[in-house]
Amino acid sequence: MLAVDRETAPSKTPETLPGEAGDALKQMGCWERFGALRFPVIAERSSTWGGPERQAISAVLKPYGLGWLVDRERFDAMLRDHARERGAVLLAPAHVRSFTASPPGWEVSVDDEVVRARWLIDASGRACWAARRLGAPPVRYDGLVGAYDPARFAGGEPARVRIDAAENGWTYEIVSAGSSAKVFFTDADLLASTGARVLPAHSQRAAHALGERWLAVGDALAAHDPLSSSGVVSALRGALGALDVILERDGARGRYAARAQTEYVDYLARRKLFYRAETRWPASPFWRRRADVPARG
Ligand SMILES: Cc1cc2nc3c(=O)[nH]c(=O)nc-3n(C[C@H](O)[C@H](O)[C@H](O)COP(=O)(O)OP(=O)(O)OC[C@H]3O[C@@H](n4cnc5c(N)ncnc54)[C@H](O)[C@@H]3O)c2cc1C
């Protein structure tokens, strides 16, 4: 396997990984490596959503716990090391420039070289880079962005996550060992210029999950609202399903496409319910748009 990434390390906000991700990490054989990173566990999630009172969920009430506070640079480096150890070749920084079908696979231009591949996997994130060129441009559901002050965040225990609805969006704050990181989410056209770093955070999915010897995984397949904290776990689960397709296991293609469809329809329905629970700012364009979000994908 050849993996090509134009970045050597992701430049992301601190993220949370739900406890359910443990199963996918075990199946991938990197649970011990993950444990060795000793990411802080999340002790409490709380929110003011739908009313001014803060509602809290404690880790002891969830069978899998509330998950971990993850530094994506270290998390992604762990996954890359694991892949290398299993025989993958990683090129970074390197760009996939173009590709052409060359049965039974593909000719792919990576910087100045051409490589031959049996399968083409689009893991390009919201850019949906290959799927777009294969006639499966993403369907986009909103214009959400996250504005973030990239000051260094120390991270440590106990980590608490706070989500607070506001008139023109919502904030996501991680408070941990005396330091905190905060991201403000709103629609791109409603964001006042603040000097903060702005990251795309809209919901979208590829028009097709897979085609002849290509498939999309992770955000390239289906990108979620960060409110759901489900982007990484869904990317890991999707990668396990993609493996079955590439190994041409019986029925794997149909299962992959059907699962992508049902999971995203469920996700859109949950997202709609969640946003509709906040009714305090009926005149705000941000909340008005979400009072009428599509429930089907
Ligand atoms: C502000 C914010 C907060 C979030 N918080 C959480 C959270 O708390 N928990 C959670 O689970 N998820 C969270 N997410 C979502 C999570 O970041 C994504 O779901 C996850 O990173 C998807 O991984 P991916 O590998 O599919 O895509 P990405 O992480 O976007 O990686 C795609 C890679 O492809 C590379 N690439 C693209 N085109 C090319 C090309 N032509 N050639 C070479 N390389 C290319 C890019 O450089 C990039 O490195 C958050 C997202 C945002 C924006």
C-alpha cells in the first residue's frame, strides 16, 4: 500500500475521541500503541443547549466512558507508524497530481513520478479530491466553519468538554489542567473577521461511496458536524469496511455502499433533532437555517 499526504502532520484543533473508538482501534491492532500515548481521559461533558442551565454527563454514567482528549499530531503519527510496520509506504509531503484508469487499476502521478495501483482510495478529507474527478462530487448540507485561536494548548487531566449554544453559533471548549482551547462554530458567511484560524466543518458526503476500483473513506466519504464528535471514529470504522472491499470479500461492495447510506441518513436525522432542541434565538440566521435542515441524505 502506498499512502500519499501533502502534509507531514495534521494541523488541527485538539479533538475528542469517543470511548466507542476503542473497538475499531483493537480491530486495527493498534490499541496498545494508542494506550501508550496516554491521552487524557475526559472526565465530564457539559452543555448549555436549549436553555441557560448547564447539563453535565459524567464519565461514570457511560459504559465506554466519555473518551479521550486527542492531540491529532501524535494520534496520526501513531497510525502512520502502525501502517509502516504493516508494510505500507508513506510519502509525505507529496501531492497526488492526477490519475488515469489503466485496467486492471490506475496510473497515478505523485509529484514527478507515476505509480501503478490496483485500487484508488480517496482519503483526501472534505476536499473529496479524487471522488470529484470520478464524477462523485460531494453533496453539501451547510456552511459550518470553526474559528480557532491556535495558541499552544497543553492538555492534561482532568479534561472537561463544554459545549455552549450562542446567538450566532456555538462554542466547543476543552478545559484541562489549567489551560483551555476554544473553537467557535458558525456559518462562513456569518463569521466576523477575528484573525482566528478558520477550518471547514460543514456536513457533506460523496455522491457515490465507491466505483470501479476506487472508493472514498473518512471525511471524503462522509464529513460530520464536529458537534457529533464522530469524524475520527467513523473514519476508522469506514477504513475497516474498505479493507473488505479491496480484499474482494463476498458482498463487501454492497455492504460498504449501504452502510455509508444508512449511517449518513441516521446522522442527518440526529443532527436535525439536536439543532432543533435550541430555540432561544428564533431570529438568528444560524438557528433559523438549522430549524429546517434536511433530515435525509
Ligand atoms: C474544528 C474541528 C473540530 C473537530 N473535532 C472533532 C472531534 O472532537 N472528534 C472527532 O472525531 N472529529 C472531529 N473533527 C473531525 C475530524 O477532524 C475529521 O473527521 C477527521 O480528521 C477526518 O479524517 P480524514 O483522514 O478523513 O481527513 P483529513 O484529516 O482532512 O485528512 C485528509 C488528508 O488528505 C490530504 N490531501 C488532500 N488532497 C490531497 C492530494 N491531492 N494529495 C495528497 N494529499 C492530499 C490532506 O492534506 C489531509 O492531510 C473536527 C473537525 C473540525 C474541522
